[in-house]
Amino acid sequence: MSATANATLAHDHHAHDDHGHHHKETFITKYIFSQDHKMIAKQYLITGIIMGILGILMSVLFRMQIAWPEESFVIFKWLLGEKYAPDGVMTPEAYLALVTIHGTIMVFFVLTAGLSGTFSNLLIPLQIGARDMASGFLNMLSYWIFFISCVIMLSSLFVESGPASAGWTIYPPLSALPEAIPGSGTGMTLWLISMAFFIAQSLLGSLNYVVTVINHRTKGMSMTRLPLTVWALFITAIIGIVSFPVLLSAALMLIMDRSFGTSFFLSDIYIQGEVLAHQGGSPVLFEHLFWFLGHPEVYIVILPAMGIVSEIMSTNARKPIFGYRAMVASILAIAFLSTIVWGHHMFVSGMNPFLGSVFTFTTLLIAIPSAVKAFNWITTIWKGNLQMNPAMLFSIGFVSTFITGGLTGIILGDSTLDINVHDTYFVIAHFHLVMGISAIYGLLAGVYHWFPKMFGRMMNKNLGYIHFWITAVAAYGVFFPMHFIGLAGLPRRYYTNTAFPYFDDLADTNVLITVFAIIAAAAQVIFLYNFIASMFYGKKATQNPWNGTTLEWTTPVEHVHGNWPGELPTVYRWAYDYSKLNQEETDYVLPGQDFVPQNVPLQEHEEELNH
Amino acid sequence: MTVFLIIIVIALLGVTFWQMSKVLQLSKPKHTDDSQIANNEDNRKQAYILIAFTVFLYGLMLYSFWNHSSYYLPEAASEHGQSFDNLMMLSIVIIMIVQVITQFLLHFFAIKYRGEEGKRALFYADNDKLEFIWTIIPVIVLAGLIIYGLFTWSDIMNFDEDEDVMVVEIYAYQFGWKARYAGQDNVLGKANVRFIEGKNTLGVDESDTYAEDDKITSKLHLPVNKKVLFKFRSQDVLHSAYFPFFRAQMNVVPGMITQFSFTPTITTEEMRTTEYMTEKVETINEIREERSEDLMAQGDVALDPYEFDYYLLCNKICGISHYNMQMPIVVEGEEDFKQWLAEQATFEEYMKD
């Protein structure tokens, strides 16, 4: 099988080559201030994983408090200290801080930077046939700004008045007034500064991705031949450029309100026996600005996962992705709609009810391209020859959780129904399934699939299987029952539910959820072990372990600066010629090999289908 | 209970690690295939596990619905709540049908078309007709839901100025609620945080004559079958006034007045005596008794037995005691309500006191 694949490596040896592999690299230029996109991708991934461990650990801590309210745990004492867990009992301050920082870390640092940062960097140049990003220097800069942002966010955990605790949505006035909650002191300042850095890195990265995709595609790589991963990452970058600056302006205005006495978001406030001077601002304005980013943000999170899953499903089903054009069109439709639906977070914010109607309409429209995608994935595996690699299992898991979580969006997107489930656990269950778990599955699928490309070694598949099955069972175990306690009217962000005897009979369900959460978190240790051990001791990977068609599998296993040692490959076909038969339908196009890499010219009598 | 659960978690983790080491052992020398790429054997095994997972998934869905039948919110106690419940039921039925079918197809295909050496996948890249079908079906279903939803939404939110309603202000602060009845004139006196001084904790404008007959209470009484227009005001941060039993919610925003109106239809007494509520309260009291025994064993005070009351709670993170910001609501017959209201002091009397 590999004999033909190697045809792809027939390099033109007299090709010009001023790209890198002669000049000396020091440890610092190779591992730290690297401008090589593959190294930067690894830096993003590893930073993302570290942040992910912290974020998940936080969720376990506050889930324990919800299940066993105000009980003493030694682990709280160890991790939170005497101040936030006197005698091992978590304080409400600590609970709200954990909830807030968990959300911030998971949404921004893990699922935005960790997912899109990793795979945009790794895959865009490799899959479009480019030597590197358009600007390696900006790329390096964006990682290091991200790093600074992480450091600032984590350092806020250690300030005296505690980290930001107003929820990850940081609605003012709560987030603006240290009198309202201690976390809105120095902790909130650091949160805002960290976010400013984060937005800067995101913009630098996104601009780079967009320019690279537009300008650096290799010969023959037309837009309609791009793998869906690249399409998804490309559109994600564009949404980021459109929406992140708005969050920056909201953050700046909040900083002004907090520190310089302006009144963008504050008006008529009486707190701790004093009337504040602020007059004329509106917290609803902040909500608009926040969600103008906040909603596209969930698509920034999920689109890369969709791209990754499309790619992995097709490769492992040994079938072309079904409806390539529809897949691209639905990405574009989702991206466009994502910028005009933010108001569905604000149906009961006091916004004009007419606006609520408009946002209901646009929001439910998003279900259409999403449904098209789900059906196309299902059709992609129909009559396939499914290779059950861990990456494939995570992709199937993605489609499953995406459907389950997406469907409840029809309830939340309906302004009428949102009235009674708004801000309850129903919302938590919905968005964790549809963007949290799904995006994590996309990330993990990507790691299992492209690990050989990143580290030149294979991850252990059996550990991968165990990791997947425990995670899949536990993730549903956490979030499916959670819908129902939300329907029963249980609000989110409650330190304990014991203040309402009415909720007493929900306690068992909450314990069940927490037990599953602990199991799910523990299962990630298996992944972590597999990841680190395979990095050093994994089996050496072959050039194209999954028999993929895309260009990254034509590069040598050992990384070289510039990706291809010789000339850049030329592209002759789309990325999904799996199991394509020859004219007589006696054998595959390339005899004995069920895939045709993109850089193999059309064979005799072969037709290029107009996709 | 706790100890028991911790033991379960530890036991499960133990099983996990034991299984892991077993798999590791098995996977080592026996086979020569250590490529870490799924082979025939893996495809078969994973497909079997996938069958078990599918059973788990459907089991979990059934269990969740069954479990929910013991703690769902009782029937809506407000007029618009009926249409809310109908729309919710319709939406849940639709999404569960889609959920059951699509999850089945996904898992069934994944199991059925598991890889086998030598098997050929079907090269099937496109089909405009299929794409059209699954674009148009969601379009039709969603169009129906959107139209139904929007009609209900405008019924609930649009408030007719000429209607005969009772105006009540709900005032939110860290961490509690107050109600202000508009009094005889049914017009609330002007108010602003800048008027807060001494006893006047709600910042009502004392010079406004409309304010004189306003009545401030810390419990919310509502007459049954009478439309109430709530005006919400916050003194410090965002809160959200959530009336789960009445299917009503509105954020309370400092610096602006928001509103929501509904008509309560079931009195507290009626709700208490429904079959569902009696059973539920019984269960809750059993749980509380159990917990009380534990508490008393530790030398703490026992919990009070529970009696059902409607309540209003805060549903927007507002600070440290967000979890305990509640106000009881009593829905009663008009006579009872009038009598109760007559007993409350007017703002004028209250300030003179």
C-alpha cells in the first residue's frame, strides 16, 4: 500500500532550498522562541492541556460542594487553604471564584487557544502546502502573548481579595464594584488585563491564519480543494477578527468604569450605605457587547472541532465526506448567522421584547446548517469501512454529543421557553454538551489523529480506547440528567441548594452527576499518561499511518523547517478520494490502495468529480 | 451516603486501573501487530462496546425521564403558563423524536459498517436530493416552532395599557426582595436610590403624592385570577426575578425599570393539596427527617419540616449570598388578599411611625 503513497515523496532534488535545515538552531530558537508553526502548535497544545487540567480540577472541586454542600474535605483544605476552606469547608467566595475561573479557562484558554491555536498552526500550512505561516514572527509573538495572558490569569488566583468571581460573563455592576463581591477587586483587574492580552494574541493569530490560507496555498490547491479542516479554521479566524475586538472594547470600557469613574455600564447604584456617583450607564449595553463576542465565540470553539471531525471521519470511514459543498456552505452559513444571534442570551434582560422575536428567528435558523452537518456526518459513515481508531471514536462521540446538545438549543433559542429555563441547569447541560464536551472530543480526536505528525510517534491505542469509553459514559452521565434538574427550576451558580427545601429531592441527582464528573476527570489521567509516555516512548510513526490523502502526510516524519525537503507538492484533486474506483470498477483508482493523495495526478480515464 | 459514594468512586477507579493494566498486558507481546492502528480485531471489539454504549445511552435517557417524573415543576400556576407548558411539551417531543432517530442511525451505522479487511467502502460523495430533503425538513419544522413560539412570546410580553391590572414593584438588593404595592391609586410613587435615607430603604420619593398610599412588604401576596404587572427595580447589581411556578422571569437592572405581567391561577392552598405536591412534600420531609437525625447525632439543630410555598428567587449571579435570595409568595382568594393588604401600613404611615 505504501509503495504508491511514496510516489508522493519523489522530490525534485534540484529544487531551490533556502529553507532552513542548514542553519543552526539553538535550544532557545528551536523550543522556546520558535518561529516554526509545528513547534508553536505544540506549545499551544501543551499550554492548553495544562490549563485544561486546572479547569477540570476546579470543576471537580465545585461539583463536590454542590453534591455534598458544606461538608469538610481534606482536599479543599490542601488546595484552597485555610482562608477559602476553613476546616475544609468551601466558602461561597471560593465557590463563585472556582465557577468563574473554570468557565474562563475552559472557554478561552482551552477551547479557543488550545483547540484553534493548536490545529490552525499545525494544519493550515501543512494541509495547504505552505512552508510556514505568512509571518512566523507574528505567530511566535501570538503564542508568547498567550503565554503572558495565561500567567496573568493564573496569578489572579493568588491575590489577597481572590480572583474574579462574577461569573465568566463578568456582568457589571457586580464585576465593576469591589463592594459587591471581593473578587471584583484586584482579581477582576487582572482578569481584564489577561483578557486584553488574550484578545491581542487571538487577533495576531487569526490575521496570520487568514493571510496564510489566502496567499500561501500551493499550486493546484484551489479553495474548493481545501480540506474541511482548513475551511473551518479559516472561517473561525474570520469570526475571531470580527468579534474579538468588540470584547476588547467592552473590557476597556469596564476598566474605565472601574478605575476612572466613567459610567458606561453603571447607573443609580446604592451599595454599602452609599450612593455611587455613576449615572446614565446601562448594564444591558455590556451584555450586548459581551455577547456580540460571546456568541460567535461558541462557534469559534466548535467550528474547528467540526472541521477536525469531518476530516477524521472521512479518513477512518475510508469514504469521501458526504456533501463537501454543503459542508462548506453550512460552515459559511453558521459563521454568518453566529454574528446576528447574540440577543438570545438576553431574552429576559429587559431588552425590548420585539428584539427578542428577531433573535428567536435568527437563532432557530442556525439549526438548519447544523442539521445539514449532522446528517452529512451520519451519511459519511453509512456503507463505510470504519477503522475504529481512538480518533474515530471521539469523532463519533462528537456527532452524538453535538446532536444531543444542539437539540436542546431549540428550546433555549425560543424566547418563550427561555423565560423559565434561562440561567438554570438546563442551560449548563445544553452548552456543556454542544460546545464543551463536543469541542473537547474534537480536540482529543485531533490529538490522537495528528499525534504522529506532531511528535513522530504513535499514541497507545488501547489506552485511547479506555480513555474514550470512560469519558463518553461519564460525560453523558454528567450532562444528560442535568437537563432535568434545570427543567425543575434549579438555578445555576448556587453555592448550595439547601436554602430551598423544595430542592431537597434533587440532591441525589446532584450526587450522581458529581460522581460521574469525578470519574470523567480521573479518566483524563489516562490520556495524560498516554500523551506524555507516547511522546517519548511511543512506537515510531510511519509517514502516513492512517492512509490519509491530505498533504501533511506527504511530509517526512522528522520535522524539517519548511515542511517539505524538496519542492512544494502540487495538488491535482480534492482531499477526499477514498475508495474511489477506476473506470471499470474492478479496482481502486490506484490499484490495491483505497486512497489517492491530493498530490497524485489524475489517472488515465479518471474523472475529477465536480464537488 | 457520602462515604458510600466515595467508596464507589474509589472502587470504580480501582476497576479502571485493573482493567487498564490487564489490557496493557494483553496488548503487549502476544500479537506482533503493535502498529497502534486499529486492526480487524479492534474494529470488531470497539463495535461491540459501541452496542453496549448505545444501550447505556438509551437507558440513561429513559432513566432521566423516569427520574424526572418525581421532581418536575408542577403544572403552571399562571394563565400564560399553560401555553408555555404546551409549547415546551411540543418542543420536547419533537427534539426527542429527532434525538432517538439520529442517535440510532449514528450508532447503528457505526456498528454495522465497522471495518473489515478487504471490505470496500462505497464511494458516495454527493446527492443533491438528499441534501435538499434534510434542509427542507428542519426548515418546515422550525418554521412551525418559530411561528408558534413568537405568537406565544408576544402574548406573554405585550402588555395592553388599558387592561385592568394591579401594579406591584419588586425591589431587589443584595440579598433580598421587597414588594411595593401601588395602593388605592394603582400608581407607584417615584423612586430612586438617591432618596434612600434612614427608614426609607427603597428610596421612595416622599414628596410624590402617589407614594403616600404605597405599601411595602417583605412577603408577596397575590390575588388569584387577577393580572399583576410587576415593575422591577434593583438598588445595586443585576438580579433576576425568577418565578418558576408561574413560568415567569425578568432581570432586575440597576438604573432601569423592567417589567413582566402574569395572572396567577392556582392558590397556594390548592397547589398544596394537589396529589403531586402532597407526595413531593412527603418525600422531601422524609429526606429532611433523615438528615435531621444525622444533624442531631452531631449535636446540631434538626431541620424544620417543609410545607410548600410559592417563592421568588434570584437567578442572576449577584454576590456571595446569591444562593439564598428568596421571597415567599402567597396566592389567595381576593377577599383574603384584600384583608391582608388592608393590614399593611401605607408608606406615609410607615415613615411617620
